[in-house]
Amino acid sequence: MTRRAGRRTRPRSRDARKLMRAAFFVPAVFLLVLLVVYPVAQTVYLSFFSRSGQFAGLDNYGAVLSDRDTIDLSDTRLPYGTLIHNAIWISIHLPLSLFTGLFLALTLQKVRGAAIVKSMIFLGMVTPLVVGGIILRFLFDERSGIVPVGLGLLGVHSLAIQWTAFPATLLFGLILGSVWLWTGFSMIVYSAGVTTIPRDYFEAALIDGASSWRTFRKITWPLLRPITLVVVTMTLLWELKLFDIVIAAADPGGGVSGAADVLALQMFRYGFVNIPRQYNEAAVVATLLTFLTLVIAGSLFRRILLGAPKKKRRFHLVGGLRRMLHI
């Protein structure tokens, strides 16, 4: 007598199913350890040893931080060192790109053909940064660049120059150019965030007679707080690892007098340009960048995940909006 077709097989045990699920993670975990965890651990280990292989403690960190390429405040003119340049880049680029993207997202919200305009603005985001750096080099060219020529026509002859040839304009030119390259990201994220705000809030504010500025300040901006944290986090991480746009627009030395030098470019020179190779110093800069990235990303992601504490009392739409708008 033959066995019946389609006979139900014996169910696997719970342990066997767990083991099979875990087996799917083995290749990913192996590649993660091999390509991420081990290089990071090796870099941190290398930063505490001298070139001869002797344990140096924090001597390498002291040497890098005391190097004038890292921090140079001996003069009021550029360059100030890679660490200060990264801080300047963040302090200018972050608010400009964030609020420009927010302004464009709100302005183009109800404009006909907004999708086409957003696509054109977003081109800067999808452009490779090496290509973006080369574009910036031509934009700031004294003879054919649109920036010097335009400023010359406006009568600002002091800025109608080759921006990449002078320390006073090189860094700020690259920062302003990077705003164009990154604004598309914040615009798209804010555009998506605005669509999640219930329209009832704006209608109630309109009925209560709130102005556009008060509606933005009391409703739109607070409700976009999670989106703002995401934009700030991603922008900060991008600003800390700046490399390709600087080396393409200037040179491996950070441009004239190192005026646009940044930490990632300094690490590149230590490990691949300088003779003899300074692998230990390069590991120090890499470790510092990793530490800064983890601290900033960890604190901001913690705020994103935990958020603000919720109030226990119930929120009535119209009454709550009147309290928010102080009407």
C-alpha cells in the first residue's frame, strides 16, 4: 500500500526554526565584522602606538591636536586648522541648508508644477560631490564663473575675483556652494513632513485669525520637530566627513595655504600623501572623527526615538490651538 500523496510533514521544533533563522544572519554578521568592526578596532588600536610599534598612550593624540594643521589660532586670518574649519562649515552650512530647504518646502507646497521645480533643486543632491566640487571651481572662476561676473556687474568688485585663489574666499565659497548641493535633501524631507500635519490645525488657526507667521511658529515648526532632528543629524554626519568636494574644488592640501582643509582631508594626507607615511596620526584623526560622529549621532537619535514627554491631559483642538497661538 502506497503512502498518501500530500502527507503532512512533521513540524519542525522551535529550536530548529530559531537556528535556521539565525543562520541567515551569519553571512551579514561575518561581513560586518570583517569590513566594519575589525577595521575600526584596528584603527583605534593603531592610534595608541608609535611608528616603531611602542605603546604611546595619548601622545599621538596630543601631537595631532597640537599640530598647526589641526588647530591654528595664531592669526586672525585663514587658515585656522582642520578642526576649526569643520566647525565653521557646520555653523554656516547647517542653518543655511536647513532653513532654505524648509522655506522651499513651504513655498512650493501649493505651487503648480512644484514637482518639476523640486526635481531641479534636488539635482544638486544626486550630483556626485567630486563633480560638484569641479562645478564649484568653474562657478567661482574669475573670467567665466557666474559668481564673480555677477558680483562685478552688481558693483561688488572686491568679490569679483578668483574665489579659489584666495584664502579669505576659498572656504566660504565652498561652504556656500555645498548649501546648493545639500538643500535638496532638507527640502524633500520637509516636504514629506509637511504632508503629515493634519489640515484641521491650519483651518482652526485660520478661523481663530492667526497670522501666517504665528501659525508657522506655533503649529508648523513644533510639529516638524522630528523631521528637523533627522535633517540636523544627517547634515552633521555629512559635514563631519567632508572630503571629496574639497579635494575636487581645491587640492589634497586644502587649497591655497590650506584655507579649506578639513579633518578627512588631513587624515588622507597623513596616510597616503606624506612621506614617510604617518599611519598612526591618520588613525588618530579617524578615531576622532568616529568619536565625534558617534557622540552627535547618538544624542540626536536618542531625541528622535524618545521624543518629548507627552502631556497627560487631553488636548482639545480649537481650545488647544487658541492657547498655543495666545488668542
